[in-house]
Amino acid sequence: MNQLAIHTESLTRDFNGLRAVNAVNLSVSEGEIYAFLGPNGAGKTTLVRMLTTLLMPTGGRATVAGHDIVSESMQVRLRIGAALQDASLDNKQTGRELIKLQGRLYGLSGKQIDMRIKALEPLIDIGSAIDRLIGTYSGGMKRRLDLATALVHNPKVLFLDEPTTGLDPVSRARVWEEVRRVNADLGVTIFLTTHYLEEADSLADRVGIINFGKLVVEGTPAELKRTIGADIIVATIEGDSAIAARAVRLVPQVEQVDIYENILSIGVTNGVAAMGDVTLALSRTGARVNEITLRTPTLDDVFLQATGARLDDDPSNALSLDGRGLGSETRRGEKG
């Protein structure tokens, strides 16, 4: 049976009366990649700051690598690595100098540091650039260097807080490769926060969705997508969406209907068989169907069902509602 790398019990954090993290219970096994998914302001970063001992919890408790984050904070720090959102890299240092400095801060000898750099070079894959000034690095190279500094002391648990935010698709894919290799080759447990659906789907063994400080749903990407149904019918309509949703719910194959402005996301058991009945039900309400398509479920559908909003790739556009999940007659921008 796997040991737990991270375990929280009712972990809570308040800021001036505002509850940023609300009694979160979660467990992450050793060797697992766990993705925490949510929009900006949902509580992801606050949770990570508590787990990395940078912020004291208001209530509850947590252990990381077998040690309590409050009473054994130093033991936790010795066993974790962290690459947080805003990497503070000195542009006047070389990559090698930065990694060596990090190693010395963890009490490693010069020989140990040289051995760790040699082991990490193929993982971070920046070649001879390791001896160039960091100021000459691309955004993707800086992210991978930050990853190397977080790994120099061979941690048991690695925290990555939105590690690919602001990167182009090619650089993002390269960081994903490094995350997989660190997990597979070094056996490091990885706790990853992200607002990118594709990132969570591609990397994670399990995904937790947080909204308004609450862990609202958790499971493997495949498990979460199966909760939506076998297929998704997406209908863009002109007319009363609530009336249309009520009509569609009467179709026998329909399991779930969510509303997003003038778009209905309809979970069905057999999309091909249900398409005709759904279209007919919509037309009977007087709604005009501008577009109707059939596809398999995605984590975006899971997020919509769990939080009442879609999670845009641009975090400034992400919107959360009241965290109770989207009912059949709840619209974006309205409390159901």
C-alpha cells in the first residue's frame, strides 16, 4: 500500500474574514502526479503556500512527506521542492551558479552539487545554456531552470504552482515533458496547480477541482469525464435557455443538462441515437438551433458541471459562481 506524500484534514485559511481555503480534505500518494484545477482566486496558491510552510493555516492540519506543516515545518522544507508562480531568478547569474547556490542553501557539499547538476542536466535539457547568464534565457528555459533548482536537493515532494503560465504552446509542452520525466525517472511526488484543462488532463494521475476555496470534485481524468455521460451534445440556440433545458431533460437518453449563456451542454448515453430527439425537443420550445454538435466529454465539461462556469485558458477570463455546481436552470452570471 502506498504511503501518503500529502494529507490534509479540514485545512482552512482565512484572510480578514474571507475564507480562501475552506476545510479541504485530500490525500496524495507517494509517486503520484496530482493536479489542482481552478480559476484565479479559487484558493490554489493559498493551499500550496500552506503545504510548503510559507503560510500558517487558520484551521485544520496537514502533513507533507510524513511531517506536520506547523509543528515540523523545518522537516517539511528539507523534503520538498517548490517552483512557484513568479520565479525570482537573478539574470546576472548563470544557470549553474544558481543551482549551486540552491544546493549550498540545503547544505550540500560541492561534490554533491556537481553530481546533482550532472544528474539534472538531461532532465532540464538546456544544454550549454547552463553556463550562460539567466538574462539570456527564454521563458521556457527559465521555467526548466527553476525546476532544476527545486530538485537539486532530491526532494520527496515537488510543488509546481502554475508552472506554464505565460508560456507559448511549444515551451509549455517542453515543461510537461520535464514534469513527466521527473516523476517517472526520480519517483518524485508532484502536486501541480493549474488553470489549463489540457495540462491537468495530460499530466495528472488524479485531478481535484477547487472553487471558492472548496474541493468540489476529485478523481482520475477518465473517472471525472465519465460522470458527464458517454457523449456530449452541444447546442447553440436563440431563445429561452431555461425552457429549452427543461424540454431536453425529458428526452430518455439525456442524463445531464448544463447552461452556459446561450449554449446547452447535454450529457447523453448514446449521442448518435439522441441527436434527433434532442433537436426535436429544442424545436418544440420555439428555440432556434444555430449549431448542434456531438463530442466526447472533456474536463471543461466536468468543470462546468462542478462549478457553474467554464475555465478559459486565459485566467483573466475565468469565472466562478457560487461553488454549488450548475443546475439545469442556472445560467452563467446568475446564482441558481
